[in-house]
Amino acid sequence: MFGKVRIKFKVKVIDNACLVARATHLMTHGKFTEGYNLIEDMQGSEFLTALRMLAEHEVMVKKFSDFRERYKAEDSESIAALLTRAAEGGDEEAISLLAAGALERRL
């Protein structure tokens, strides 16, 4: 039973993060009312959790983007291959990202 509750919570958090991302996009592109309507019934704690999740995702995307630039990755090279190559070369940040399971997080 505990596993089902955890899965439902994760699905709810992901759904809320998607709603907040969509609402933000609409609100910043001239459709404030439509964006607000997507999130108006969301509880404050749910909204904050969704914002934190989006912020964490944004930080990881920035780190991966920086790695691609720093190591001049080919367009076809995956992030996993790039981080592995960087870690094998002694890059401490790549080693810590791989150790922390950065590639296992999904939005």
C-alpha cells in the first residue's frame, strides 16, 4: 500500500509541475487569465513543491548544457556518454553528478 501512495504522490507532483510550467508560459505570453485558471485551485504547498521541482530541473538542464559546451560535445553524444567521458578524465563535477544519480531524475 505504501508504494501506491508514493506513486500517486509523485504523479501528482509531476502533474502540478507541468501545470505550473504551462501556466507560467501562458501568463508570460499574454494569456494571464488562462494561465491563472490552470493553477487557481492548487494548494499553496502543492504549488511550492511544483516550483521547487521545476527549479531543480532547470538547474540540472543548465549544468548539462554547460558540460556540453565545456567538452564540445557532438550533437549525437548523449549526456550519459558526455558525463562518463568527463568523469573518466577526472572532472570532479561529472563524477559527483554521476554518483548522485543525476541521470536517474526525470520530470
